[in-house]
Amino acid sequence: MTMLLDDHGAMYLSATRAGLRPCIGLVVRFDEPVSPQAVRAWAATLAGNPLGFGRRVVGSRVPGARSRWMPAREVPPIRYEPGPLGRHELNELLEEEVSSLPDPVGGFGWQVAAAGVEGGGAIQTPRTDHAHGHGPALRSPASHHAPPAPDRFARG
């Protein structure tokens, strides 16, 4: 029996077979300026969810065993450009950000950049490695509010 993959699955499968790591990102435009403190607070909220972005891949201690997800509340380095950036500078910033891939094994599986733009307002661009998250998680209002950690993640 053969099953057709949807476009999303086909993209992921094709990219991984080619040795690439698919990443997903958004560019969100705000009419008002966004402060670096607000971006850090939003990122800290995302990092506080161990079932979302608040996790990291950890290698196994047993040879041959699979890696596993572990809670990690650290916030990745955030790029903040106060601006105001014009169209050309904004395109350069986005090209640089898209070129730096999140790495859930060797570092952070997600990244955030923000910048002020000409004419007022700001943009914010969250990105994630596909293994770490997906598009709906980036745009979902739920991703902005961390649920309480399940008991299995409690440290003590």
C-alpha cells in the first residue's frame, strides 16, 4: 500500500534526504515600536514551555540509543536592531537571519530577531528548526502563554 504525503511532509522528507534541515519562520509587523525588553519577555515566555520551545535535544548516555528532548528554559541570543531600518536594510537583516539556521542539537532550536522600521512600527521574526517546532506553533496565541510544566518535568 502506498500513501501520498501532504505537501508539508513531502517538503520535510525531501529536505532531510538532501541533508538539509528545514526551518520555518514568520515576519510579524507591528504598527507600534517594540522594545528590546518586550522581545526578551516574549522569548522568555516561549522558553518557559517544555512542550514547546523550552526544550533541547540531548544525546543519549547509552550507545546506540536515540537522543531525547529535555527541558531547557534558556533564551537564545536575540538580535535587536532599534532602527529605523529602510526597505534595503530590512531585506539585508532578513537575509542574514534566514541564513543562520537554528540547531536543536548543537544550540537552540529557535531564534528571534526584531527591528524598528521606517515610518514607525517594528517587525519581529521568530524562526524554528522543523524538528523543534512548526509554523502553527510560531503563530499560535498559545505559544505566547506557557502552560504549567507537567510533573514529569518537575525538578527537585
